[in-house]
Amino acid sequence: MKPLQKKLSRFNTPQVAKKMGIYPFYQPIESGQDTVVYINGKKVLMFGSNSYLGLTNHPKLLEAAQRALRKYGTGASGSRLMNGNLDLHEELEYKLANFVHKPAATVFSTGFQANLGTISCLMGRNDYLILDDKNHASIYEGSRLSFAKTLKYKHGDMESLEAVLQRIDDSHIKLIITDGIFSMEGDIAKLDEICELAFRYNASVMVDDAHSLGVLGEYGSGTSSYYNLESETDLVMGTFSKTFASLGGFIASDEDTVNYIKHNARALLFSASIPPAAAATVLEAIDIIKIESYRINMLWENTSYAAGCLIQEGFNIGASETPIIPVHIGGDNLTYQYFTWLFNNGVYLNPVVHPAVEKNKGILRFSLMATHSKKQIDYVVDTLIRCRAIISEYDPVYN
């Protein structure tokens, strides 16, 4: 066996979980992403989707995608820089910039690449990236590719952030990056306090609004809108794979910043552009979000109802204040056991373990959609209660 193969063969965590019958990942979904899905022919309530407004099967989005397929075909066959730049992409950039109240935007092939490409190209060797320690993995991957120095502050801790800022000489360029809604914790960034510190220490601010678009702010336009801080927030990142029911990502900012990114972000320059149908879907989704704004209200009603039910039944949901509700479980195997029992009883919640969260602090991530019914939420909570009772009966000290 070659050295590389020998090294990789020692990674057997998935194999062990499969032998135990509790491996939870790569489930083959056989239907559209909706409140109910089919997996291996089985009907399952989906409470793990990021389709917050439930648009993935909206008739107008399907029609928009089909029109784009008929006009443009299935792909653009090249990078944005070269032959893959469609008029659809430019129309989408204009519409996205308006949606998040910025002068300009540029579209990437994925949200991950939007962070990776932007962060790695903007900052130089003598600059500083300042990151919340719970930021998304794509932000940290972007920082690894950047020549800038990376400093972290404790999650949501403004004293920790200020202490980091105080360590940096005023002559250096500083960029504070935070998630808008944190994808595992479900809490909202203290953007008002972050922007205040940024002003005092002459730093720029970037917000990852992957989970905030369609959820926070006017017509779901994000965290900056939620705090009325559009002008104080320098860069906004977003993704299409959640509320916008598609695939791709974008960065919005002032025209000079976007121009620089469009000509220097390697993740943009050397990647094929998103397919026409994907772009058309997002264009239509932005309109639907505004026309059917009641969906945001429905989402928040479901969020309040579900959080209240879980807290009333004694589940630990941490500091969540959004449609992302983490149910704190503990060790990896225990988290997998919960997932498996719930799944076998018709419920899908996302099992999240290290490295997405700290070791032995696994969660089941409850993701609400506007289209969930109260009856569906009740069933999930009741199933969680039964699951907890059964597992604690076999292992009274499981937590």
C-alpha cells in the first residue's frame, strides 16, 4: 500500500458508524426539497432544509428556470471572465445589488467560492483579518489563502473584538468579518456594536448573509437592513442555495471593491459560471420574496412557535433567535443515535458534530421553513420527547 493510501485508510469513523447502524450522512433524497421528502422510498418530514421561505418548488421559479433552459441551454461553458458571462448574470448582479442596497455586486459559482475568492484576494501581507471564532468554514478557508494576518475574537464578544483591534497599529488595513446569522448557533451578529468598533478603529466590515437573506431585514434583504446599517457595512456576501432556491453566491459592495474582486478573485476567474437556469431562478426568487412577503412572517411565526415548544419541553436550544434552532445533544455517537431514531420515525433533523461544532457538543439542527405547518412542528417535538425518553432509559447518564 502506498503511503498516501495507508494514511487515508486509517480514517474509519464513517465505517464504524455504518457498522453500528447510526451513520447519518449522504441520505439519498428522491424528491423535491419540501416540508416532506422521500428517502429510500420512505416519507420523511424535512426539518433540515435551508429553504427558509419554501421556494424550491414554487411554480414561477420552475417556469423561470425552464425559460432559461430553452433560451440558453444547460450551461455557459466557461468562466465569467471569458465566454461564460451571460446577460442573465449581469442582470442578476444589478438586481442583487439593489436587493441588499449596495452600488454593485458580482456573482460566483457557489457561496463558498464567494467567501474564498473575496477574502483571499482583498487583503495583503501587512493587512489584518479579524474573525468571529464561530464564522462559517468558507470564511476561514478564505483567510488561509490570504496573505493577511488572521486574528480571532470570541463569539459575539465585543470586549474580545475590541481587544483584538487595540493590538493592531492604526496604519494597517483591517477587515472584520462576521456571519449575519450563525449557521450552527442560530444567533444574530451584534452588527450595531461591530460597526461602532469598526468606526472607532478605522476598520472595514464584511457580513456573510448566507442564512440572513429572506430572513432578516426589509423584504429579507439581510443583517445590515435589520440594523439599518447598510452604509456602515462595506461588503455583503450571500448565497443562492438557501432562500433563493438555487446554486451560487455573490459579493456586494461599492463599485471599486467589486471591480477589484471581478479581476482578482481566483475563485471567480478560474471557475465556470453558474448555469442559466440557476441565475434565472434567483432573479425570479427576488421578485417572489417581495410580492409574497407574507412568507417571511410565516417563517417567523413558525420559528417562535417551535422555539417555544422546545424550551417548554426542556430542550437546550442555546442562544438561538432565528429559524436555525440547535437542539444540544452531546457526543458524536449520541447525536447519531438521536438522528437515527428520529429518522426511523419519519423526522429528518441535521446531525452536526465536530468539526462543525466543538468536540462532544453535537447538535440536531432544527431548520424552519415558512411552509411548515404547526401540526408538523408538533409531531417533531413529540418525536424528540419520545426519543429522549427511550435513549435516557437505556443510558440514564447520557447527557
